Amino acid sequence: MLNAEGLDAAIAATPGEKVTKEHIESRIAKTDFLVLPGTTVTICSITLDNGYSVRGESACVDPTNYRHEISEKIAFDNAFNQLWPLFGFLLAERRHPAPSPTDYVI
């Protein structure tokens, strides 16, 4: 089984169009974090350059284990992972002609 680095290299070696981490990152306009008061819950909101946003969260069961930088990283990764299928959809849309409006008539 491939590790993370091997997987990245294998994907990079494929010849077809693909969504890349770098492309998604280039579309991020803003990243905001919020720790809910009195909790270890961290929420990350990623806003894209078109105004669309996604959110991810993290929480620590034992407050003595809470580390701000770890919590932000996990919340960011959870939000970022939601962007992959959205950008995949956009790539698929670009690769295939749009159906005519009459295709939707039932």
C-alpha cells in the first residue's frame, strides 16, 4: 500500500487533468478559526475567492491534551477535504458539454 508521499508521487505521474492541492490553495481567499468558548472545539471556515465557504471542526476529549496548533490543523484539514469533490465537479463540468435546458424536461 502507498504511503502519503508515494501516493502524491503516483498521482503526479498520471497524465490526465486532475485537481491539485496547489490549485485549491490558490483559490482560498480567507481562513478563519474560532474556538467555542468553554470548549476544546475549534471551527475552521475556508472562504474561496468566489465567496463560497466550507467549514471543518476538531475537538479534544480531554482538555489537558488540547493544543491550539493541533486543533487548528485538524479543523483546517477537515474543511479543506470538503473542497476536493467540489473542484472535481468543476473539472468534470469543464470537460463535458453542458446539456441543453430541454434535457431536463420530464
